[in-house]
Amino acid sequence: MIALCDEQRCTAAGCVPTLCTGAGLASNVEVFDRSCRAIPGGVNSSIRAFKAVGGSPYVVARAQGPYVWDVEGTRYIDLVQSYGAVILGHAHPAITAAVAAAAADGTSFGAPTPREMKLAEAIGERVPSCERVRLMNSGTEATSTAVRLARGVTGRDVIVTFNGNFHGATDALLAAGGSGVATLGLPGTAGIPNATVANTMVVPYNVVPQLDERVAAVIVEPVAANMGVVAPAPGFLAGLRAECDRVGALLIFDEVITGFRLGTGGAQAKYDIRADITCFGKVIGGGLPIGAIGGAAAVMEELTPLGKVFQSGTLAGNPIATAAGLAALDLLTDDVYMELLARTRRLAGVLRDACSSAGLVAQFPVVGTLLGMYLGDGDLPTNFDEAKTTDEAAFAALFQGGLRERLAFAPGAYEAIFVGLGHDDAVIDEIAVAAHAAAVHAVAALG
Ligand SMILES: *Cc1c(COP(=O)(O)O)cnc(C)c1O
């Protein structure tokens, strides 16, 4: 484990390396320690615990634009941005106003509302394949509903998924590929019976698998953004579309990250492919809990109450989440995406220079407004086996160097770097300085 600085903070639970923050009002370690006694591992989403990078997480007290502040009052430039959910930057005035206004009218009713109608319309207007949209509470709900719907519509069981793609904590999709080319899935975690993934086939990304009539659906991240950022190879997505059509399987695009990040039409517009079912999350909630699936009317109307595939959710279509999502989509015009694209490219260049001038081998692949990190030389990864050749120790060192310089990357070597409207030129200038110093620390720590 790489220490963040020379200090250690010791509590009843033991000693941990800590941030060099000077005297704060509260300590991250004390708060996190207490969280650990109430919450398993102290976190409500596993990656937040810093297991992949070592040390104890900073505990966020508040955030604004490109910055987060921890409970000690330390300000970080934030490249996590809630894993892409807050594309406008933290506490954007349009979002906070929409949330406040919606909250004043009541937070949940158990009845239809105008805002859910408007958000479903807004998604459908921007993504033409989404003639009907059903809203829910998370990306995980979206992917699990999409799988159920595809199986219900086709009357088939097999789902094809790609090694290294991530679709949330959905049992049927938490399958691990074997070492063979196309293997029926093995459970990707404890708690999943073999039977649950027996109909999940895990195949390598960027190779069009040969399907047969048992396949209900292929689910894919159209740009893979959970194994670093890996672009679809030319012809890959079109090949999936054609192969699904050949055997009558549905094509599910998991656009939980790419949706409303790559542009108003997401990956489907960028690559000119129409998915049968599209999963959304993250950006469409403006930073509040949300998920959605969309598709052709004939497919979507197989959902209850019209069809035979059950779906429900007490808080689904929530008035506050839909208000925030609408406010976000309203602001995300084509001009804004052009601006984000320019910033993403500039940030990639800045990070590249920061690492190379420090002697740290690092590449920063850009796919539209998505930015990844690969700590290796040679060709960029095209699939998970290649992505796993990233130098995880070097990532951990760069991550820790970043924290010392008050620059927060997501705490995992396979996470994307999320650029938002908060990262203007002045902030990218700040990142340039911090990232260079971080890379120098990393090189020193790696010896
Ligand atoms: C984050 C993510 C999910 C899961 O969304 P949650 O809201 O965390 O449940 C699904 N698919 C992809 C591609 C994601 O990045």
C-alpha cells in the first residue's frame, strides 16, 4: 500500500495513512471509521472504499462545479463527477433550483405526473429508437428490466454479454467469462447461483459473436467505459445489429454512461445504429437516482400493464429526479457537447503531457466526450484481456499522487475520467499543474 504522506492517523480500529490536510474541523478517517461501524466497509457502492488504490477515502462534505470539499475542508478538483452523472458540474444552479421547486410540490405520490411524461418525451425526441420510455431508479434496474423484457418478448433465454462491459448489479449480468472464446457464464460474485447465469454467454468485446435462435438479446456498452475507455472497432456495432437481425435477437445498448454524454443522441447517433432497447441512467437524472429503458412501441408495450412482462417501482418516475433530469437535458444542447468535446481533448493532452514530462508511461484514449486512462505503452486495448495489462500499481501511485495535489481521479484503474461543464479552461490549467506534480510523486513512489 502506498502511503498518502508521512502521517498516520490512529484510532481504536487501527492506524491508516491519511491525507496531509493540516488541522481540519473533522477528520476523514474518523468519519469513515464511524461509517465502517454502521455500513459494511463504510460505503454504499464498493469502489468508494479505495480497495484498489489503498488508503482511506476522503469523505465529501459538499461540492460545487468541478470541485469537492472533504469534511476537513480540503478542496479537490473532481474528475469523478459522480461517475458521470453530474455532467453539468456539482450543484449547478439549474439543477438545485429544479430540485427545490419540485420538492416543494411533494416528493413522491404513487400516481402519474407531468414531469415523468416530459422526461420520457425529452428522451424520445433525442433518441429516435426510444418511441416509448419507462423510468426507474437506477441503471441497474434498467439493465435488469431490459433483460427481462428481451426474454419476455422473444420467448428465449440466452443473453450475450461482453467481457469487461459493466451493466450494474444485475444478477444475470454479473457473469464472468471463462478462458475460452465463448463460454457460458460462471457467477461473477458470490451469491449468484450457477443457474442464474447459466443462460448468460460472455464473449470478448469487439468481436461479433455468431448467434443462434436461442439468443434473446445481446447487451453491449456501445463505447466500453468500465474497462478504461475502449472504442468499438469499426464495424463491430453494425455487425452486432446485423447478427441480431439474422437470428431474431434484440440488441440492447447499455447507454447508462454514453447516453447524453457522447451527444444528444448518445452512441446510437454517433455510430448510426438503432438499438432495440436502450438503457439509461447517470446523466438523465441530473445527479439524482434514476434509470430508464426505451425502445420501439411494439417492444416496450410488452411491459405491464399493456403486456406480460412485469415491471414496477414505488419511486419510479420520481418527481425530483425527473425535474433534475429535465433541467440537465434542457441545458445539454449540441453546442454544449461541442464545448465538452473540446475540453475532453484538451484535458487528454494536458494529462498526457503531465505524465510524459514526469516519465510516467500513460495513455489517455478519447472517444468523443469520453476520456480513459491506460497505463501501458503500445497499442491501446480493444478488449478486457488487453485492458487488464494496464499497470495497476502505477495507477494507484498516480491516484495517490493526485490526492496529494488535490486532484481526485476515480479510485480504480478501469474507471473513466469524467469531464463536465465545471471543467473550464482555468480548471484544466489547474489540472495540468496538479497532474504533473502527481505524476512526479507517482514515479518517485514507484521507485
Ligand atoms: C453505472 C452503470 C450501470 C449501473 O447504473 P447504476 O445507476 O449504478 O445502477 C449500468 N451500466 C453502465 C454502463 C454503467 O456505467
